Amino acid sequence: MTQFRFLTAGESHGPALTAILEGVPAGLRLDPEKINRDLARRQQGYGRGGRMKIETDKAEIVSGVRFGETIGSPITIQVKNKDFANWTDRMAAFGEPAGEKVTAARPGHADLTGVRKYDREDIRDILERSSARETTMRVAAGAVAKQFLAALGMEISSRVLNIGGVCADTAKTAGNETSEMNCRDAEAEERMKAKIREAKEAGDTLGGIFEVVVTGAPVGLGSHIQWDRRLDARLAGAMMSIQAVKGVEIGEGFGYAELPGSLAHDEMFYDETNHVMRKTNHAGGLEGGMTNGEPIVVRAVMKPIPTLMKPLHSIDIAVKRPVLASKERSDVCAVSAASVVGEAMTALVVAAAVTEKFGGDSMRDLSDAVRTYRVRVG
């Protein structure tokens, strides 16, 4: 049984983006519309830039699926970049370079460190791959992982909690289904939009906080045995890998700093059927690096996007002089998009933990193993 894992390839303005997803058991029924729905969710959101008006991302599955069902071999998903038609000369794989080099690095981006590390003279060689456009394929792969988990009784959702200091009411856990911001507090969303408009008029950008929740995960995914098998560590690393994410917390997270032990931990009780129950979920569904049966709750903070329409002071790597940073077409705020990427990364990590624990080259074998295990652990 191959471990559930994925790779992505492609540049922001290249011909296409690709994901290869390995380890999906044979026999999973896939709905391509669910993949495209998540791709569309990644593109929406108040404060997104002009690129979203050009691209209408559609996934094409080119291997690993026959007649709507996985066959156990690697799944290849491709999304073509429509904007490549406008960038063919500048992004050609072969031939003479066309267009000016990008030499004014952007503070907060991979630009300067990347050209130094890879010995390049054109920052475009770095920014094309470091761009968050890459997350298109994370979302596509994650949509497959979400369907895999749903077949086993697990669901993943997300919501935006904070944009530029405007906070949503976390008690509002449902509603506002037409939200442009993936925010369940309609009143807070309007204030978030106003904040984004102010930032746009000022040539500035905004960050924020989003939350991802997994329900239905069985007890015991992950392990306390080694540091790299702890599921909380894997989830934190996956979230931190999302472009512009600079902080992650699980459950109460940094809020633990303000709580005494008597209020910080989730007391355990038996219900009327002798099943273990908890009245709180400060731990965010993870104890000792393992799922404890409660919902998994992960939050991440996204910094403001480094590309500003009123650029910051920087340097030109070609002429070695101070300049204003370069401007690429960009968003004012992409926290809502990042929340969808967060769902995808969470799904991919949890799916890997499921296949690691239960094995199974086919969905029938794996489903039977999960069902038997759930009965044993209660």
C-alpha cells in the first residue's frame, strides 16, 4: 500500500499547473464537479485581483481514474492557465528571452532569497513558482482527499474569523451561505469589506485569520511515538506551507497562555451509553499528537500580501541601487481563498494519516477496517 501523498508542478503564468496524487485506494467514486467547485471557491472572495477574472479553473483528470472510479494508480490532475496566451514569449521553455527582467525585489516575498539561492538574474524565475497560484493544485488534490474522507464519514469545513483586525463572532457557526468572504457573521463581513476597500484605495493589502474544522475523525490518527508522526505537527507544518501563512494554532492555541490548568483541559465523562464524552474542546481534537474523537480545529494567520500598489522601498539586484519594489497583478486580500487552501491541506494530511493507520489498497478493505476499528474504540 502506497502512502497517500502529492506533488504539484507548474508556474503561475506557464501553460498549465499539475498535481500528482498517489496512494488513493482503488474503488473511490469521484465527482469532478466537487473538485471544480472547490477551485471556484478558491478564486472567489472580496478583495481578489484581476487574475481571477481571466482564469476559470477547471480540473482535467488525465490518469488514475476510469469511468469515475479510482483504480489505485497515481492520479494526475491538470489545470490550464488561460493567461499563458498573453505570456507565451516571456514564459517560453526554449528560445531567446523576451521582455524585461524583473530585478526590483519585493519585501516579504521569496524574490531576493530565491534569486540568491538559485543563482538567477531574473526574479521572475522565482516569483512564478512561489506565487500562490500554485495552491490551485493543492485545492484540486485536496478535493479528492475530501471525497476520500467523506466516504469514511469525515467532513471538513472552514471559515474566516478576522480580516485586518475586523473579527467575526465565533459563536455564529452556521448561516451566511452566500458569503463572499467565507465568513459566517454577515455583519462582520460587511465591516471586513469596508476595511478591504480602504486598503485598496490606499494601495495597501490586508491579512487575517481563518479556521478549519474536521468532524468525524476516529480516535487515534497520528501517534505519540515519534515527533514526525504526531498529527498536530503535520497539520501545523501543512498550514505553514501555505503562502503568506505565518502562524498556526490548534484548539485553544495561544489562548492557553491565559488559562490555568483547571480551565485549560477537556474533562472526560461517560454518557448514558458508557461512551466517553467531553463538554469542551480546548485541545482542538488532538492530544499527544493523536486525534481524540473531538472535532479537529486548526487556525492560521495570513500576513498581508507582499505585492503593494504603492510599493515599499527595496533594492534592484541588477544595478545595486535602492528602488521601489516591483508590482505584479495581485490581490488586496486573499484570506478567504487561503481558507479553502487550508481545507485542502488539512484533508491531505488527515487522508495520509488514515491510510497510514488502516492501510488497504481498495476502498472496500479500508472501509471495513475503519468500521471495525470504530466499533472497538467506541
